[in-house]
Amino acid sequence: MLDKLTQINVLAVLVAGLVSFFLGAVWYMPLFGKLWIRLHGWSDEEVKAKQASMKPAVFFGGMIAAYLAAAFGMAFLLRVIAVPAVHWLDGALVGAVVWLIVAACTLTLHLASVKHFGLYLIDVGFYFVFLMFQGVLLTLWP
């Protein structure tokens, strides 16, 4: 099975990971950023304090690393584990199944917290978008 790792297109993984990072920036800033902050119950001062306490290299580097890891995992599923996906619907289906697993696990965390349910919907909505995108891209770009 490890010999099949050569079937993974590293450039496609890099692009899928980086585009997912930028999709997240759009999702959590202009699209749902204000609502996401409001549902957390944070004031403007709390947001500024949180931003000031974060090291940009750690925050953005960690985000990019996570999206690259997700893209590699998706490519591994599409090219190594399963019969190689060839149609964009294959990638969409794998993306949807991975999303279902992530959404279910995230729901268990959400139910054990006191966070607003809207936060869960915003987060899993984004997971759906970027996992579907990665599944389709990594299928179409073998």
C-alpha cells in the first residue's frame, strides 16, 4: 500500500490545502465572521485582546498545516485506499463521507459545551465546503 503513495499529486495537495486556507479566510471574515464572534459572545475588546495574544506565524502556520494535512488525507483516501477516484462525483462523495464523520464528531463536542448551536452550523458548513472542494479538486487533478 505504501508504494501507492507515489500516486498522490503533491502539487494538487499543496493547492488544495492553500485554497482551503483562503476559503476559510472568506468564510470566517466577510461571510460569517461578525456572526461567529457575536455567537461566541465576545466584545470588540475581547477580540482585540485575543488577536494581540496570538502569534501570527503560529496561528496562520498552524491553520495552513492543518489544511495541508486534510488535503493529504483526502488525497490518500482518493488515490491509495479506495479504487482511484476518476469522476468529480467520486471526489464529492468521498468529501461528503469525510464531512459526515467530522460533523458527527464535532457535534459530540458541541453538545458537551455551552456554545450557541449557530457556531456548530457555521463551522460544519465550512467543513462541508472545503472537504467537498478538496475531494473534487483532488479527483480532477490526478
